[in-house]
Amino acid sequence: MATKTARLLKQHESSNAQSLMAKLLVSKNAMVNPIRKGDIIKGTITKLTRAEILVDVGGKAEAVVLERDKRILQTLMDTLHVGDEVSVSVLSPESDNGHPIVSLRRFIDDKVWDNLATLQKKRELTPVQIVDMTKGGYVVQMERSVSGFLPQSHVMYSQNNNASVGDTIQVYVQDLKRQEGKIIFSQKQSLTPEEFKAVMDTYKKDQTVTASIENITPFGLFVSLPFTKKDTGDKQTVDGLIHISEVSWEKVSDISDEHSVGDKIEAVVIGFDTDAKRVDLSVKRMSDDPFTQVAKKYPVDKKINATVLKVIDGNVQVQLEDGVEGVIRKEKVPPNKTYNTGDVVNLVVSHIDGKRRKIELSPVLLEKPLGYR
């Protein structure tokens, strides 16, 4: 009797244990959320080697990080540690071995852009390496292969006089456009709106200033102008730009032919660029436009003889006198008429284009050819 009772108790205990185990399995499976391709889920790094990176995402099996790009793999090794919490992108819910396949690229990308945003907000210098030099500036690279551009207009010439590919320089994060993947750096600290207001309080339109040329670019001259922060009394500087179109009344093809870094230059304030935090300056507006006097000498309908200088795209450039040129537009050239350099032609002034500073001329015709406009 005792033996039978013991056997029944043992069967009952076994049944209860199986029932409890079943409940636990059901409970555990209920806690495991199904994952789908494209999901972004959180997890914890459990293994981190070049051969294998595993992430516990709370599933039946640990997720395997797939990364074949050696540069990104190196970034993962340099950035992450076992135990770090991460978010992963699901590439495949389950591989042949039963492990989810995930990527950490988005997580790393987020960290990179967050770091850049922090550097920009704090206005902190960061080291970059020059990887290429172009006419417009420098292609530079931060650690972890983050590339950006340092425009000529943001280069401190005194610091980069002999800079070359491979050199490391210090820059600020100037502008970020994540959707376009663009990062603009600067060696000049960007001014806050409050600081730029102090600049506009210091300098007024039409004010004449004298400054040293800090940088020469294909599109203009950069100078540095001092100003004082009202709240702290700190001395700071702001960029001033003399655009190539404002250097001289005459056309300038190469600014460096006439100007050098370190030269003192006098200019007049013509405006403020609030986006670039820059003062716009002009040298040519320090004097009257000589074209005004030239135009008075060549009123409309005046007949003159001029010498052909060259023909470009059908337009004929002629010399009226030393330093004074005019143009016969191609639509005014008579049909079947050819002009050659050195030809002396009889012309009449047809239009004065003050905006483009051009004197337009037409040939003097004894009779109007068919089709001539």
C-alpha cells in the first residue's frame, strides 16, 4: 500500500514538473518578439572580435553582425566594447544556423553625426588630415574615415601656407547636411548671431576700412576685421570679402597678379552676409566708375572708326581707343560679312549698356542687306 502511494505521489510530482516547464516555455516564447527584415532593435554586445561580433537582441539566438567593409569593421572595433548597448538593423530574421543577421552601420552613422553636431554646437577644434587639394579648397578626413570639405574661403592662410596632402590641421565643424552627406569645415570660428550683431554695430554701410589681406582665392580677397563683444569686452575678428567683381572697375582675371597676402588694402563696406557671417567690401567703389566718362564720349548714333581685336562666338570685339573697347553683337554682323583681327571698320554707336559696361556698335551700311536685323 505504501509503495503504491509513493508511486502515485511520484507520478503526480512528475506531471506537475512537466506542466510547470511547459508554462515556463510558453511564457518565455511569449516574451520573444518576432523580428522582421528592416526592423531597428536594441541589443547588447556579447562578443567583439574581427572574426565575429554577436549581439543579444532578446531572441532565441544571438544576432550576428554582418560587416565585410574593413574600414567600417575597424571603426566598430575602435568604437564598441563588450557590454555596450546598441541598436541594430535587421538584414535577415534568421540565417541557416538560426541566428538573426544584423548591421551596425546605422548605429555607427548616428554616433558620427551626433559627435559632429556636438563639435559644431560647442565650437570645438578637431584634427583632420588633408587627403586632397583642389582649386576650391581641401578635402579632409577625420578619424573613422569621415570626410568633408574645407573651402578656400574658410582657410587661415597663415596656418596653411605650406599645407600639403597628408598634413594634419585643426578645424571647426562649420555646416552639416546629413541628408546630402555633406560636411563643411572651417579654420575660422563661426560667429553667433549675437556676435555678428556686434559686427554690424561696429561697421556701417559706406564706411571706409583699412585691413590686411589674409587670403587670396580665385573669387576674391579675404581680410580680417576686428570687433569687440559688448557683453564681455573680448576682442574678436570677422571675415571681410572683396569679391573679384568688386576689386576693380576693369575686368580682373587673376587677383594674385595685383595683390599679395599681407598687403594693406583700403575698401568700403557695401553690406553684410548674415548667413556666412561676413562683411562684404569693395575697392572699386572707392572711386567713380571711369566707364561713366567713357560713355559720355560715345553717345548713341555717333559714328567712329574702330579696329577689330578678335571674334568670339560670332561677336566682334573692337578697340575704340587705348583701354576702351566695344562690341558688334553677332546679330548685327551683316550676312556673308567676315571680320578679321586688325580690320578697321566704320561703325555707329547703337547702345550703351551701363550694367555690363559695354558700348554696343553696328556697322555703317550703305544699304541694308536682305535678312539683316
